[in-house]
Amino acid sequence: SHLLDYEAGHIRGNIISGVWSAGGAMIIARKMHQLSTGIENAALAGDSRGAPNAKASEYDGNAWTAAPDMIQGRGAGAAAGTQNASFFAGGTTPGTYSVPTEDYNGVSFSNIASSNLNTGRQSIAAAGSQNSGLVFGGTPSAPKQQTEEWNGSTWTEAGSSAYLSFGRYGIAGTGIQNAALAVGGQPSSDAKVSTEHYDGTSWRAGGNLNATNGHKRSAAGTENASWVAFGQAPANSTITEVYDGISWANTANAITARSLAGAAGTGAVGLAFGGYNPSQLSCTEHWDGGFQNTGSFGRVEATYIQGDATEISSSLATIYSI
């Protein structure tokens, strides 16, 4: 973008590619839905094996270790935050979708009083931090459009202005409370390729995914620098795409085809683990994203600059018609 009058300069970075490499195997193979959070070398995983499960695990960048159990086993819920400060919300236990929200402090889980979602549901997505989060989408019955915001103690329905464009579930969520992404989902063909941005008030359309296997996928990053991978349509996939806030681009495939894998990290360094294909998986993969950086400066001071100034001269020629 052009340098504004009040700016001394700026640097822009866009994620344009990435590669996957193998990491340490999980202790127990499991599918995850959206019950995972953290960063590449400090991740936290829940468990959605079959009946709702209370198991949790931590990753240090090399190996998985058992974490304390959740108080309430939950199937197809969602998590957000860091390894040592996160929330686990929603999902289902036998006979009900009214499941209390739990905090994790790196040592133990604790139930938050009166913390059920206003609309009980599973197959939701989440974004944000332990005390400033949100969940969106989900099921049962008709696919849900609702968004709820979390302040660390209470869920608040954000209202019809904060509805997703259409109801969907099996969404991949990432970002923060006022700059989140909802990626893919089901059941419609539109849902499977859709991206929406949340600004803290309402959702708006973003770029469509290139691949139509857009449900049961995994994602991490910010709304302007993220990756999404895997999924099922109906075969499990290794397809990976990167996002710059405007459009998705294909990049190197992941190693193991899967769906319902956990995800953690950023657009630059991330993690995917567990999942399903055709049974539950324990393998972990590390993501290494590649960025392209550009800069605009009103003044540059340096003792030595190397280059032939081709890009600078061509830009000047365009601007001043010379």
C-alpha cells in the first residue's frame, strides 16, 4: 500500500507458502474437532474420541505428555487461548448440549459457574484468549449462525448483527475476539468454501477457499496471515492453503491425509495433530510458513545499500509517467 502522509514508513508481510515436517506422536490417538489451542512449542489438546472424553495432553515442541483431565468430558467442543491460560467450551455430553465452560491454568481445569453457552451446541469453532473469546456456528438441529462472546466468566449472545452469513458447523476458527476467521464448514457447498471475518460486531465475507474439502479442517494464525489444512469431501485430504486476508493460495501438501485434526500456532509456525483417517490418528506435523515482506519509507538512512534499484526505478516510472 502507499505510504500515508503521517507515516514515516511501514513494512508489510504476507504469508505466501509453507511446508510441513513430522513431529512427536500423541500418547493416545484421537480426533480433535476444535478442542485444541496454543502455539507450536506449547500446545494443548482435548479429546473427542467416540463418547465425550475428558483427556487432555500438552506438547512442548518435541513430545506429548498427559495433562490433568478436564472436569467434564465433552464431544465436539472448542478451545482458545494458550497452553497455560485457555478455555474449553460447548460440545456435548450424553443427553445434553448444556456443558459448563472450563478454564485451564497449566496445572488444572476448573469449572466456571453459570458458564454454559446461551445456545447449547457442538461442532462449534472458537477464537480469542482465555478472557476474551468467542464461539460461532455449530449444531444440533439446523446449522447455527449464532456468535457468542466470552469475557472470562460469562457468555453473551452477540445478536443477529453478529450472525454468520449462513448456518454451518464443522468450521475451522482462528484469530482473536475482534479479528477472527470462520473458515469452511458444512453442510452446504457454499459453506465448504466460505471464509468470514469478524470485527467484534459483525461478520463480513472474505476470500473463498480453492479446495471444496472445506469442512472438518484445521486452521491457525490471524485473520490476515493464516493457514488451513486437511478436511474431508468425502475423502480425507492433505491440501493446505494460506491466507493473506484477501485470498487463499495453495501451497505444499501436508504429510498425512486426515480430518478433525487439532491445530495450534500462528501463520508462521504452527502445528497439526491427531485426527481421523480411517481410524483415529496420533501423528503430529509442524508447519513452517514463508512470508514475503515489502516496505515503504519516506526517508532511508544507511551507510551502504546494495542492489540495482530496478524495482524502485520502475515504480517511479509508473507513478510519474516517465
